[in-house]
Amino acid sequence: KNEVEQSPQNLTAQEGEFITINCSYSVGISALHWLQQHPGGGIVSLFMLSSGKKKHGRLIATINIQEKHSSLHITASHPRDSAVYICAVVNTGNQFYFGTGTSLTVIP
Amino acid sequence: DAGVIQSPRHEVTEMGQEVTLRCKPISGHDYLFWYRQTMMRGLELLIYFNNNVPIDDSGMPEDRFSAKMPNASFSTLKIQPSEPRDSAVYFCASSFTQGNYGYTFGSGTRLTVV
């Protein structure tokens, strides 16, 4: 059983579309992270959330602690957003769990 | 700052050899993490340090793996002896206050054990 489940696994969108990636988890957490892994392999930390919502440019991340669910939204998607997006949670015992990632392809 | 620096970028070694991966975190960051990524298992946390002290090494697969952080600017991950199933990309990341402000990842070391 995976402590972190992401959906969808793969997503293809047209440039300009609004995109949502979902993350559900089963453990009590102290924090949730969204990571972006570029096709070249580099990993970038996008957000750390423990409650509410954060926004950075065209990216918005939300978390609902009661429902154990987080979403990553991309507005006005662009081909350079094509990447694998990984959800990671840190439980209250400081253990890390990772989702398997959502592979996003944005077509011009 | 040049970011988190890992070396080497690529390593090919024969089964049974010792492998040492190196990481230089961002100056001022007090947490350092070692991750492994494979197609089969995805991203896994191996070990992390706070102020040079190992905090949680429960992700280290077995005794063949060891990690050290002799000072705030340097860490090593050693595999001895290496096995083909250790082939993976190993990432190092650092953060300030356990990621409250996000993590900075290195470019990774792609290890191939033949």
C-alpha cells in the first residue's frame, strides 16, 4: 500500500489549458512538498505546505488536512511546464513518503 | 551561491568495487538529504542530517551503504561493495529548517554498476 497516491499518472494538455494534479495521503503529516523534475533529470522544490494555499506565478498548491488531499494547479500551461511532478509528505515522525509522480506533457 | 554541488555526475563501476558520492550543500543550510531514484521504486529518502548529525537513516538499504557529514560543507555516500541493483540516480539536497523554505537539489549522480 502506498502512503502517497498521485493522479493522474500521465497527463497531456494543450498549451493554455488549466491543469490539476492530485495527491492523496494516508498518514498524519507535518508537511507536504511538491517537486518538479525536468526532462533532463534536475529536481526543483516548488512548494512546502502545512495548511491552506500557496501561489507562485502560474502555480497554485492547496492542501486539505482533514481530507488528506493536496492539489497542484497550473494556470495557462506552457510547454516548458512539461515535467514530472512529485508529491512528498513528511509524517509526524519525520519520515518521508513519495508519490510516484505525474508526468505532464504540454503540447504547443 | 552555486547551489548544491554533487560529484561525480556519472559513475560506472564494476560490481564489488567501492563507490563514493560527494555533496556540497548550500552554505548556511542546516539540513542535508540523500535520495535515490530508480524507475522501479521512484524517489526514496536514504538518510538525512541536521547540523552534520545523522537524524534518520532508516532508508539506507543495507550495511553496504554508509553516509558521513564531517563538516557543514561536505557529505559523502559510500557503497561498499557495490552491486548492479545499486544502479540509480543519487540526489543530494539541502535546506534551511527542514524544508520550510523548500529544498535545493543537486544535479544528481547517475551510478551504473556493471
